[in-house]
Amino acid sequence: MKKAMIAMSGGVDSSVAAKLMQDRGFACVGCTMKLYGNGEAGLERGHTCCALEDVEDARSVACRLHIPYYVFNYTREFKSEVMERFVCAYASGVTLNPCIDCNRYMKFRRLLDRALVLGCDCLATGHYARIGFDGERYVLKKAIDESRDQSYVLYFLTQSQLSRLCFPLGDMTKTQVRRIAAENGFINAGKADSQDICFVPDGNHAAFIERYTGKACPEGDFVDAQGKVMGRHRGVTHYTVGQRRGLGAAFGKAMYVKSIQPRENTVTLCENGALFSTTLTAGDFHWISGKRPEGEVRCRAKIRYRQTEQDAVAIPLEDGTVRIVFDSPQRAVTPGQAAVLYEGDVVLGGGVIMKT
């Protein structure tokens, strides 16, 4: 009998993933990664995933399924590879997606490695995505339910990793998942979905960064494209490209964050029309096939998690970066976010936006 490790966050998705893998005949072992404490992040129960309180829900489901359950302590690794990267990125004017880092460095590197060391044949998670095999290589595909699709945050997966992963929810809707949880009496059947950034309370990035570093980000100047001072900002960690609300100053017209310059401690503002661009360059680029295309690739691309893919051409460059040219201008292309390429429902690869 094949053995599967199930990454159980305490939420309904990973709990149902465990049930489905068991139904497929796998000998399942449940586990939760202890990443941080709710007190450390300033969170209350019900507003996070992977924290200590969620262990109770995951353990309850594992007990109901009669499978072994373990908690692995990865707080030190999570702090250095996710939280500190997040803090450093914001301090440098870059808007990083920590959920991608958590998946990349924690779940699908450290936890997968541990699963293999413990003799498991695969690691299963509650992600909404699909894995296929085209006869030569593994492919990552969007979930059937595109409203739940999480392939965007999985673009970094390698052929070796894909060969050892299972996403049993990829062919399902959230309604179906909750129904299975309720039918099996899972304690978390009606549990609310976790927020995007689990360790940031109420989405207040700047407040988290100040707590984490023990330092207040200094105030500075809002400037226009010509460098003319327009007002004062509260610190660069309070802003991201495209932001309008919460600027804390009146300008007599709608103004948006165009770019952030930490060295000068300035935030450049512009009107909405100046936020659009047709090109970007992405670095740290990963092609899921393991092979870089020889020439241009006609595809669809998305530059943020909730965006619909847009028609584009991807041009691989000699230095390993990829230039993406969109058919129509895109609003607020943001350094630090991921640019992910698709061909139909197949993920071609992705990288980190460096510049427009």
C-alpha cells in the first residue's frame, strides 16, 4: 500500500484532501507545520492558518479518520524564509507575496523532503490545482473551479516535486468540499477560509513590520514624476503600487502610488492613467517543463493572484529573465509580485516582477 503525508492546516480543504487520499487507498499520515504562534502575530483564533490553535482542528479530523498525526516545528525556518523576506521586501519598496514563499520554501521543499525521508510516496495538500502527465513530463494545470484556482502561487514547482505531489481537490468545487466535510462530521466543515497573509492581522502590513522590527518607518515626502514635493507620507512600508486609499493627504484630485524609493524615502504619485504599462521584466524565472523556450511564446499572463489572465507574448532573454509584452496595457504592475504564464489551463512558468 502506498503511503501519503497530508499537510493539514486545520482548515476544511486540507481535511477533505486527507479523506480523499484515504478513499483512494493510501495509508495516510497527517501533519501540521507549526510556523508561528497567534500571539506572536497578534491574531485571534479563526483568523489564520497553520497557527497553534488550528492544530486542534487538524488533530480532530485525523482522529476521526483514524490516521496518525504529527506536528512539525518549523518556526525558525518560517521566520527566516518567509517573515523576514516579507519585511525586507516591504522596507525596500517591493510588494512580496509571502504565500508563494511559504509554499515554495516550506510546504514543497522542507515538508516534502521530510515526507520522503519518512518513507511516504507523496505529499498531498488542499490546494485547488491539478497535476497531469503528457507522456514526457509533468504539467501543472488550473483547478476545474477557476474561482478557487491556486495555480498562480505554485508556478515554481519542479518536475521532481510534481512527481511526488497530489492535489485531490483540483477537480472539485468548494461547495463539494464542504459537503464532504459535513457528511464526515469534520469539526471544521463550516470554518471560514483563512486570509491571504496568515501572519498579518487585518492586512495592516506596516503595523506588523513595526512590531516585528521594533522600529517605526520614518516619514518622508510624496513627490510627482518631476520630483516636486506634494505632501508627507507615513513611511514607505504603508504603501504599494496602485494604492489610492489611505495616502493620508489631500491633493485636490485622485492620486495613486506610482513607485516607492526607499533610499530617498520618497513615494512617487501619479494620476490613474500613468499607472498603465504594456511590458514588464520578470526575474528568478522558472519554466515548469524544465526547459527554456528557444523563442517567443504566445500565451496569457497574470500579474496578481485575483487577476484574469491577459493575452501576451513572453520573450526569454539570455540572462534568464523574461520580458512579457501585453496586448493591452496593464494597471499597476508591481515589483515583487509574480508574473505567471498560461497556455490554456496549463501553467508554463513564472517569475518575480522586477520592473516595467
